[in-house]
Amino acid sequence: MNARRCDIAILGGGLAGGLIALALARHRPDLTLLLVEQDERLGGNHVWSFFGTDTDQPATDLLAPLVTATWSDYEVRFPGQTRTLGTSYCAMTSASLDAALRAALPADAILSGTSVTACSADEVTLGDGTLISAGGVIDARGIRDVTHFTGGWQKFVGQKLKLTAPHGLARPIVMDATVEQADGYRFVYALPFAPDVVFLEDTYYSDDAALDQPLLRQRIADYAAAKGWQIESILNEEHGVLPVVAGGDFKGFWRAGDQQAARAGSRAGLFHALTSYSVPDAVRFALALAQEAALDGASLKAFSARWAAQHWQAQTYYRTLSALLFAAAEPDERYRVLQRFYRLDPALIERFYSGRSTPFDKFRILAGIPPVPISRALGVLTGLGKQPLPLQIAPLHFTGSPEVS
């Protein structure tokens, strides 16, 4: 049996695992790292985005090598309003994550195209029989079981398109809900990467996890045609199914997972309950972990369990909003909830996406005339009416791609 030794072994070279590796390489250069990823390219095949107001300076600095595009503002479109908000918006790609990690880590610290068959707090067994002996192990391989949660699903297909002529977009369209509403709340997400290159994502807040990829591909083509855009080629495509969490048993979720190693990213439940947004939580966790004095296996396990429990508690309000969206609003009327939200103060919207809503923000979001039937809303809030259903299946692949929703 082959053997490797290191101070920290990170399982999963996606956004969460990659940011932990970058944070440790920057702030703890004394440690030896091994980053294990089953795919050949680190980060898989994704676009991640975040608002400029989501991160403080240390987090912004850590993310900087990954950013491939930045815009000074963004737009939302609904049947009842179109609005431009002056909040900066940034996009990152799997290719930029892969390049940043390979630049920051020694070549022999990255084991890509490598599967994991077993892990504990201080050991990892790889598919080829290699045994890694580590001071501590962090499992960031993505969520696998969401059956302890209630709520719904956010699902999408995204394509990066090369057009035959300029598209004319001056800024990202974070939500275009003027499209036909189907399968719950539907919107199109558009990122103008170049004058003739646009990333289009057809996204749904749905009650089920079924993803009809051919149908969504056709709807992307139809959206482009309606804008007068002729597609020269499809440069890239991604898809995903993400849980939108309205409630559940977090302790059960934690017990059901692998108890042996520390956990990070979506495997630890670290994402925004309503938006499935993952960038702020991933970078905060990575930087906090890098500042920990003790990084042995037992200490890492305790740190990740404590952090995840605190995150679950902090997300209580956002889970309530998820419950209202899925249990109180009719599927084809859900867009009204987001349309009303986007009439609120821009600073409130910024704090919402970063997961830092103030008590007044929380009151303001729910105050006034609700865009859902009052009787249903009260039933959800009191627990006496219709409630979101348990999430019965686990997603095959959890990504952080549609970062705002």
C-alpha cells in the first residue's frame, strides 16, 4: 500500500474545499496540505457569483484570484417592475479556481482524478489503495442526504453562449421573471462576460427535484431567440439541483453524515437556506478555520460541528421565508414574493444576500400587504396550516452555481 503524510487533508476540490486550501496556504504556510478531488479539474464545471457587499476585506482578498468578471451594478426584471441596483457583482469559474489552487499549492499537494473510499479524523484511503496519514481531515465533498430537511428545490441548467453579434447587455440580469412561469417560480439569469458572450441560466423554485435538461436547454434557446440573439456555439454547460431549506432536524442531518472527519461547505449545511447561496459562508468558514490554533483531527471536528450548529441557528429566519414561499404561495404566483422584495431598500437587499439581516430588516420584509394569502401565511407561521414537505431524495450533485435567487 502506498502512503502519504500531511498536516491537513482536504477532501473535495470544489468551492468550499478550494477556499480552505487557499486560506491555509496564505495564512498557515507552515502546514503541509493535500487536496483530493475526484474530477480531473478542480472545482468541477461551475460559475459562482457574489455581491461586492457580501465580503469584508480579508474575504475579498482571498477571492480576488478567482474573480473573472466584475460589474458595478445589476438588474432585476419582473412583470410589475424593472430595477437597476448599484451593488457590485462578481463572477468566478471553475477554471479560475483550478488555476488559483495550482498556483498556490505545490504540484504534489493536489491529487485530482482521485476517489476516496474511506476517511476518519486523521486518515484517508484512496481508490488506488493509497493511505493518507494526516494531522486532520476536512470533508468538503458536497451534500449527499437532505432527507432530514423540509422545503423545496432550486434547479437549473446554465449555458455559456457565443453569439454571432453583440448582445447589448450592460450589466448582469440577476433575475428575469418576465418569462412564462412554470414548475414553480421561474427566472432567467444572465451574465454578460463579453460583448458577444453571455451566460444564461434557466432556474426554478420547484416542489420537486426532477430536472428536464432537454426542456430547459430549449427554453434557453427560446429566450436567446426572443432577445434577437443568434447562437454561434455553446461554450459550456452546467446543471444542478439544490435544496431550499424551510425546516427540519439539523441534529439528525449531522448524525446521518460521516461522523469521522470535520465537515465543510454544503456537507456541513453551510449555505443560505432560501437562496442556496454559498460563497459568503464558504469564505468565512475558510478564513476562520485558518485562524484556529489547533488543527488536529479532533479539534477540526469540534470546530466544524460548532460552526455548523451556529449557522443553522442563524438561518432560522431565512428558513421561515422558505416555508412561506413553498407552503403559502401558489407555485405560479411565487414570483410576486420576489417582486415585492426587490422594491425594498438596496442596503436591506444586500444584507439579506450576505445572511446578515438586521431585526428591522426581518420585520420590513414581512411587513405590509403580503404577496401570499394571509390565512396561508398565518398557518405556516403558527405551524397549524400547510407546511413544506420533507425533501425525500438526495441531490446527485449539489453546487453553488445560482448564487442569487
